[in-house]
Amino acid sequence: MPKKTVEDIQVKGKRVLLRVDFNVPLDINTGAISDDSRIRASLPTIKYLVDHEAKVIICSHLGRPGGKVVETLRMAPIAERLSQLMGLPISTASDCIGQKVESQVRTLREGDILVLENLRFHPEEEANDPSFARKLAKLADIYVNDAFGTAHRAHASTVGVAKHLPAVAGFLMKKELEVMERLLHNPERPSACLIGGAKVSDKIELLQNMLRKVDKLLVGGSMAATFFKTQGYEVGHSLIEDDKLGLAKKLLQEAKMWKVPFLLPIDAVVAEEIIAGASTRVMPISNIPSGSHIVDIGPQSVELFCNELKKCRTIMWNGPMGIYEIPQFAHGTKAIARFLSTLNATTVIGGGSSAEIVQEMGLADKMTHVSTGGGASLRFLEGAKLPGVEVLLDKK
């Protein structure tokens, strides 16, 4: 059921606790923000609240501080970047709960913005501690969730707060849900799902659910080796999940039963070692050397996948086609990304590493939608309910 959004409530003069996902990547040497796309993604919601004279209290996590204060993970640099993007002065708090923060909130005027300190400096956040949630809720009159990237987590700031305040979606959350709903229930056809990554176990529910939703499935990445093994092919030292061989075989059988094309690579780039500078060869899948690793899809597979994808009107992509972290094993992934960016079709990039890849390549604006939530989009497309969405008020 559609959820109420920030447009469905009166925010003028109200204290609005806005949960965003400002967990941006930081340069390991300088601590500077290396990609501010997650901040930019929530600007429409923030601007709306400011323009409608709300008192905006922003909360987010940053990194994995493990429930303690980590100086390099403070929110001040994030607030500074947000201030630059908004063209407005923005104040910061030294904590996210407590009397000092409450005093700061009382001084806010309509249209002001306050950024709270990293939520995960408190272990109670990830534990969805009721007391911590009440203290957060005490700061505001209304709760707005614009953090799709954390919607699959039942944390205090995504679920607990909604028990104490009217809870609605921000514009980014609304957009993500609409795109994902359309993918699952009303895609323009023919539609395809391109899945990559390392492990079948990470994507098994996604594959099972999308098998009945799309017109064709394409699988690459290291996880393809498990499917090759079920077909009796030699895969060398490639990562195999022996306990998932039965599931992989069952998926192939189900695809055949449902008459859904299930495409696997026909050739692969192989290397004797998974290290930068390793010598590589392109081999047909039927002739993988026993002492090698499959590290990328081959040029014939790229051509096969592209020929199939260009016939589609809707494409969802999640997961690299090879070991993308090593540049010489990233050619297949980059070729697919470049091809998707040229299509006159709905192209949805399912967050996580796939989103990072298209951002890094400068192709994000050439895709229909690049999700801000890897885990959340994965769970949604698996058919699971997202705790951070379920707690929001329904439209009806």
C-alpha cells in the first residue's frame, strides 16, 4: 500500500526529525568525502522542508563505529558539505540525544537545519533500544524517513522512532519505492534481470523471486561458477558454494519449467592468481583450466548479454560481472555498464557495488534510476517487507 509522504502533512513550524542515509564514502588518507551522491539524493526533501518553514533535525549514521565515538566518523564534514550544497548555514550537535541537544533544538527557527551527531556512536541505535528511540523522538513533532538505504534495518532511528511520532516518507524514499514496485509488478516488457556478484547465497532469494517476474535472467560474476559446476563443467579454483549446488540446479530447472531464458556466460577471463598483474587468458566455459580462477566474463559473453539486453524495455542490474576491485578483471563489468547507459530503455541499477561502479564511471545520469540502497533494494526485490517502510503511515 502506498505510504504517506512529507507532502501529506503540515510541516510549517514543526520540528521534523529527518532520517537520511548520509553514510558517504570517505577518503582513507584525508577523511574528505569522495562521493556526495547520497547527500544530493536527499536534497529535494530537505529543500521542501526548509521552503515550508519546518525546523529540520537531520540524523544519520556514518561508517561502523561499533557503538562508540570515533573522531574520524563525526558528522561535521557531512554538515559542511550539505551547507555548501544548500547554500545555507547549518548547525551541528555534539550528540544525537540528551539535554544539550534538546536545548539546541529549542533555539531552531523555521527553516533552520540542525545535523545530529553519528547515530551509531550509541550501541542502542542498532539494537533498536526503546529508550534511545524515545529520546530521539523527544526532539521532534514529526518523523520523515528518506533513508531507503537503511530501510531494511530495524534500528531505533528507522523503526523505533515511528512508534512515537507521525511517520511519513521523504521524496527519495517515495521514488525508490515507486521504482522498485514497478520493477516487481508492472515493468515495461520485455524485462530482464542481470545479476552478478560473488556468492549465490547472497542472491538466491532475489533470483527465485525475479524468475517469476521477468522475461529473462542473466547471471555473471563469480557466482556463475556454482551454476557451471551443477552442469558438470570444470571451474578450477573458482569460488564454489558446495552447499548451494542443489539450489542452483533447482533454479535452472525452474527457469526451464517457467520457460524463462536463464543465460550464463559462454566464455570467461581466467587467471592463476587473483592479484593485480596476474597473467590472464580468455577461455570457453567448456575448457576452464583446472588450476585457474574465473575472474571476469569474456568478450563473447559480453556480446551475448548485450544482444539479449538490447531487446528489453526494462532492465535491473545488481552485482559486477567479475572481480571489479582489480582493474584488469573489471573489463566485462565496465562494458556492460557502458552498454546499459546507451539503451533507450528503463535501466535500474540496484544499489551497492553496481551503483558505485556507474557513479565511478560517470554514467549514473545516463541510467533511469540508480538506487541508494544496495541491501534495501535487494531485500525489496526478494519480495521481503522492509521494517523502515512498514512503520510509515499508509495513504489510506
